[in-house]
Amino acid sequence: MKKAFFLDRDGVINMDVDYLHKPEDVVLCPGVGKAVRKINEAGYLAVVVSNQSGIARGMYTLREVKAVERKIRELLEPENARLDAFYYCPHYKDGSVPEFAVECACRKPKPGLLLNAIRDLGIDPSASFLIGDQLSDLRAGEEAGCKAVVMVTTGQGFRNLEKARAENRIVKSSLPEAVEYLLAL
Ligand SMILES: [Mg+2]
Ligand SMILES: [Zn+2]
């Protein structure tokens, strides 16, 4: 069985731009290359799990999401850092694209994206971690049975800090800090 770091995308790996869908708008958060490389070197899969309701809202298509993904991979390459898989939820119940305007099992806080990755890649969730910038990320990680979940204050995390504290969440300032903390557990 493999073990993994499940990573939210926007606000964790790349700077949070509202409904990011243009490769040229991708900017990695500081230190992300090195942090992902540490995940790789420690023998964990790095699996991105991202809500992309902009698809259901008709703002962009999966094709554009894939172009952003390629750009993220491109930016990580010179740092010898590798994201092993990307899982997206394109759904949103009140969206405008009928195909995706459904109540699904994969929009975080639901754990469907993680459960799919766990099944597809043979991951042991109890040996795996989740890092996100929203409480909904953390809930998905818990629902999927992760060993620990950490909130980072990049992206939306800063806005969610009070709620996170009220729930006694583990909070770190960035992906690199969160990875370092979790690898030392
Ligand atoms: Mg996020
Ligand atoms: Zn979904």
C-alpha cells in the first residue's frame, strides 16, 4: 500500500486567484517546489484534490483546468518536484452547465476525490495526510480517514484562521511548514 500527501491546489500549491483558469496566471506559493520534492523523497505520493466548480458554472472547461495543471507541472520540473496525480471535482449543484450541475460525492468537504485516488492508486489513508487552506479540505481529509490534516494560512487560510482555531485545527503558515511538520510526526 502506498501513502500520500493529499494537497489542495488553489491557495496551497499556487496563489489563490479567483477561478484560476489561465496558465499565465499560475504563480506557485513560496517554497512549494522544495516542499513537493520533500514529499517525493520521503516516499509519499503527492496527490492534488481540487474543487473546480467554475466548470459547472460555465466559467471554464476541463481543458483549461488541464492547461493550468501542465503549467504547474512545468514550474515544478526545474525544482525536481513531481505531483503524481490530479483529481478534480467539476460539479456544483447550482451550476449552469447541466452535465455538471449535480449534487455529487466529490465536492469537498465530501471525500470522493480522495476516495477515488485511494482506490485508483492503492493508498492507505491511515498513513496519509491532507493539507488545505479551507476547513472543507480538512473535513474531506478526515472523512477519507487521513492520519492528520493541516490548514495552511496561504490562500483562503488566513480568512479562515479564526474558525480553524475554534475547531482546534493544526495551522501552519505554508505548504513547506506543513510538510515539515507532518513528516516529523
Ligand atoms: Mg484552496
Ligand atoms: Zn464532484
